[in-house]
Amino acid sequence: MGYTMDNYAGIHAVSYNPALILSNTLKVDINIASASAFGGSDYFGIDVGSLISTDDVFTFSDDADRFPDDSNNFFANADVLGPSVMFRLNDKSSIGLITRSRGLFNLSEINGKLYENLVDQFENDEDFSFDSQNLSGTLHAWTEIGVSYGHLLLKKDRHELIGGITLKYLLGAGGLFASSPGFAGTFIGETETLQTQGFLNYGQTRDFDRDGVLFNNLEYGLGLDLGVVYTWSPNTTVSVQQGLNPYTLKVGISVTDIGSITYDQAEITSYNLNASVSTGTIEEDIQEFLDNNYDSTADDQNTKIQLPTALRLLVDWRFARTLFISVQSDFSLVKRRIERSNTVTNVLTLSPRLETKWWSVYLPISLRQNEDIMVGTGFRLGPLSVGSGSIISNFISSRTRTADVFVGLKIPIYN
């Protein structure tokens, strides 16, 4: 967060908006290796300051505060940008080749009290009832090889419009998924009995191992990113494409991750939850608990997992020679309740930055879905970029619910 608006971000900005492959000031940009991770939940909170000040080993079960409600949500995103390159063909076009591996996890609308007891294997004998609606969860991992192209569509006086597209060949490593339109129940602590009603579907792609994702049995699909960027340069006639970056205002819109991957012969199990079961001897994981206590039917069928399609907007204002302030927003175009799909976390980010040719510093301030305002920082120093959209707020907050980090190493070749 914050870094993708840097005019020297190069290939790293293309995944946000493919038109940014031309709307930047690099002649060539070669990524060596970059990675980012983002995760959290509205179910738990962590006091990072207290965690650092103690020598005890951290565990979620003992050290995280819990905030169970009727519809808790969990999310995680790991993204690795492999060897990639972009270069300017001429003043009107740029092209790039991108390799990228990704893993996303979403668990939405799960009853927090039920989840807490499942994790604790019903050690607490407190009675509770629940009514879960539109439960949906998907874990998906894949690699993509993309070709990006940006072109100057319009130039008139001090106005420029750039269009961009990324075509992606997807190699799916697989995933697992669960969903239920609704199920309800009651736990009676005195008798250690769980009474439930409803239905639950659970499935996974063929040979998928959730403990260690392997990219050796792949399925294939196609993906697409589309974007446009408009720039206004009132004080100069120099073109952005000449690498001199004179604009005062930049506005962009893009739609990313259009597409899906279809997996052959995924095993899907439907559980009939109309039963009363004993929780006194639970020692297995959730899937084993379902298999051992509820009637089910299993079927192998082709299954499509949808990519996390998102709408991304950006506005970047240059108010001094090296000083900028940007506003970025990410909105999921996939509803949480849609089965077998991932979603991005909706976020609105305000990010001032100091930008020069060889280094930049930025300060992203974000309002995230299911979270309070998050504050982070990051920098670019030649080929190295490091940052986090939440590191400052995580250290000063007593209830951290999300965290993210980014690190990248590349070879930039300037105009």
C-alpha cells in the first residue's frame, strides 16, 4: 500500500493497473524477487507491543483476544512476484512479462462462538446457540504468467489517456472450499451435546495438500486485467512518456483478476447436519469430526474456482516538485457468499509520499473492511523496496486485527 503509486514502481504497479506500465518514468524494470503477505480477522486481536516486550512464545489460543460474533471473517493473501521485466518500446507503448505465484484464503460469515468451540474442541462447558447464514470459505493457490501492454490512446494539449491490458495464463495448484446456505444448532455443556440442523458442502481439488501446496498437478485457465490512466500536465508540454513525469494529476481505473480455473474431478461432500452428537471425545480435525458424526454423500465433479475480481481506483496529486498525495481504493466485485471464489479486502488508502529518482518514502493511511484505520510506512531505495500498510498502527494499538508486509528487489533502468 502506497508503493504502487510511486512513479518508479515499474513492474510492481502493473498488477494494480496495467496502464501504469506506460505511465511511469522507467525505461526498463527487471524484478528479481518480491513478496507480500496480508492477513487478519475480525475474530481476534493481538497486542503487538506486549508481544514484543515478553520472552514467552506466542500462541493464538493463549495470547490473542477473541471477539466472536454471529458472522466472523478470516482472510489471508500471499503474493510472490517472480522474474519479471517491463520495457518501453517507444514514446507510445510499453510491454512486460510477469511471473507470479499467489495464494488466497477467505472464510466468511462463520459463527464466532461455534468456531471458538471447534478450535478448542468444546473444552468450555458454557451453553450457546448459533444460526449461521451464507457461510463460505475458499483456499486457492495458483501461478500465473502474464503479458502486459500499455499504449497511449489520446494526447491533446496537456491531457493524456493511456490504456493497458494484461493477459494471464493461469496454472492452478488447487484448493479446498466449504459453503452452507444456512445451519443452526445448540450446544448443551452439561451433557456435552451438540444439536444441529441444516446442510454443509465441503470439497477439495484432486490431490490438493493443504499442509504443503505443490505445483506439480496443475489445471489451466485464463485471466485478464484491464485499466486506463489519465494524466493532466498544466504547467508543461513535456510528455509523461519521455520519462520526465511532469503531471499534476493522475487518475486511473482498472478491473483485475477477471477469470477462473476449472479443476477436473474435485471431490465434493454434502453433509446432512440434522443430528445430535457428543463432543466429549473430540480429538480430530473438523473434517474428521464431520465424517465421523454426520451422514454424507460424496461426488466427483468438475469445479470452477473464481479469481478475486476487483475494481481499483486511484487519484494521485502532485502538489510540489517531489511531494505527492494519492488516494487508492480496492473494491471486491465478488460477493462474499459466492461459493468457490476468493475476494479482496475492501480498502480505502490515503498516502502522502516524498518521491525522487533514487528513493521514495510513503505513509499509507487505510480504512479497511472489518478493521479500524491502519497506518503504515515504507521506502524505496534504488533496487530495494520495503514496506507495510499497518506497521505503525500495529505497534500502538492494543487490538491488532490485520497485518501486512512487502519486500522487493529489482534492477531499475532509468531514462
